[in-house]
Amino acid sequence: MARKPATRHSTITDVADAAGVSIKTVSRVFNNEPNVRPLTRDRVLAAATELDYHPNVAARSLAGRRSFLIGLAYENPSPNYVVDLQTGALDRLHGERYRLLVLPFADAATASGKMQAIARASGLDGVVLAPPLCDDAATVAELEACGLPYARIAPTSGGSQAPDVAMDDRSAARAVVDHLVGLGHKRIGIVRGHVTHASATARFEGYRAGLEAHGLPIDPELETQGAYTFLSGYEAGRQLLALKDRPTAIFACNDDMAAGVLNAAYEAGVSVPGDLSVVGFDDSNIASVVWPRLTTIHQPIRDMAREATGALLSLLEDEEVPPHRMLPYQLVVRGSTGPVRDAGGR
């Protein structure tokens, strides 16, 4: 097969000529249609590679009334979480004919009532809902009403027939408390997550369940409110460390807030982990770049995004999809936690 210099954008006609097949055959290959002989398919793909040909998704969508676009809708102030979400979705779409449209929202209320309009305007074939949109009843009802296929990442609520991929946030938070109690800590503070996120409620419930299981009292003075941001963690950390009987350990419900607690401890002259143990949640990039590196819960965000995106693709291709998948978490112990100094004291 003769090589054709790529002095202009190659067309489907160029590929057909180089492979010695019809334009229709090339189209069938790139649409993954059946009844194409393997040798023919290989010849077409080799020609496309030689010519640096890339199918025009927009043109194909006009012909097939499909956009081959799926949306990833989220509302999360943590840039680390968002990067992992997008990376997981893009990993699954690699080599597929579908492309990703990122749909960030300031809050769930903003998304409610707009999802259908956005889907129509952009021609979305389906959408993946990340927290907290995955638990927003109005958004889910809107997608159900317009018949747009969707999959959910880490929902905590039922009431939907759409596939979802989740993790047990409550048990993971309980594992954090078990770890800290095992190190001798009895006064364990918490920086709660954003009030609109169901995951924040689940993690708070796991924290309290852990305390109760170990016979430790529930102390509202040790419970502070965060917003999944570094600044909210810093402010909550200052509040907890200003207590007369301050905690010997603080569980922040995501890594960004835990990094903020570390900053507050540094400013207060409190050593970590000598005087204070700090635990985060997510195992995002920031957990490995702060000092000391964070003990945290590894939440498989990329895997959940990848699996949910794959479930949506299966829906769109009329393939069988498991309705629910639960992925495991892992407690990752690093340098930010250690034994309490006076185990018989506070």
C-alpha cells in the first residue's frame, strides 16, 4: 500500500482509495458495524493510520442522529477530585467513538431544571452524574422524564434504575476511627464535608459509629463544618486547635481540608504527628505532596468514573449492564498519624 503524504486533512475517500474498498466499508469499520471481514478491517485501519485520518464525529452524528458525546456532570470544589473524575472517564473513552463533554455546576440547585436543556443544546447521548448531582432527586427525575440515559458515581440514595458505581463511605470513615483509636487517641475531632454532599453525611455517620463502637463519647465541640476546600479545613483546624482541651487527632473528610488542618497546626506550633494526628479522605494527589504525607482513605475515584462511564456506554449500545457495583476502599497509612503521646491522658 503506497504511503500518501499528509499535506492536507485526509478524508474518508482517501482512506477508501488507499485500502481499495468503498467509502461505505470504511464507514462501517469506524462505526464498529458487523459483517466486515477481519482482513478488510485491518486494511482500512492501517490506511487510516498511514494517512493520519480521524473520523469526523460531528458529521457521523448528523448521519446517524447520534452525537457520540457523553456528559460528565459534577459539583465539587476540590480540583484534585475533579481531575481524577475526568481522568477516569477519559481512560474509559480511549479508543472509543464517544467523546467527553465536561459539565461543571456551581451547585446542585443550578443543575436542576437545566440538564435537559443542556443535553438538547449539545446533543448529548447520555450523561454520567458525579456527587452530589447523583443524589439530586430533581436532576435524576429530569433525566428520567426526558429519557436521557445516565449512570451515577457514588450515589447514596436509591430510587433509580440507572447503573451506578459506589464505595462504602460510612465503613471507610469507621476504619479511620478504628485506626486512630488503635494509636491510643480518645479525643478525635472531625471536619465534616460540604452540606450538599450525601457522602459528607455518610462519613460523619461512620465517624460517630466508630466512636460509639469504642465506647468514646460524642462531643459536639469536636465536630466542625467544612466545605471540601483547603480554606474550610484550615479554619476548622484553627477552631479545633483553639479548644482548651484540644483533640489529639483530627479526621478531615477530604484531603484538601486535611491539608488545611496541617497548615493550621503548623501556624499553632502543633507538631504532626507528635502532638496531633491528621487523616484525610480520597487519596488525591495533594495527600502525597504535603508534609507530612497524609494518612487517608484511598477512594477509587478514577476507577468509579471509569466504570460508570463504561456502564453508560453499555446502555447506549444496548448491552447488559450490572445495576450496581461496589468498589473497595483502602486505608493508606502515611506520616501524618502516630501514637498519642499521653495515652493515659486526654
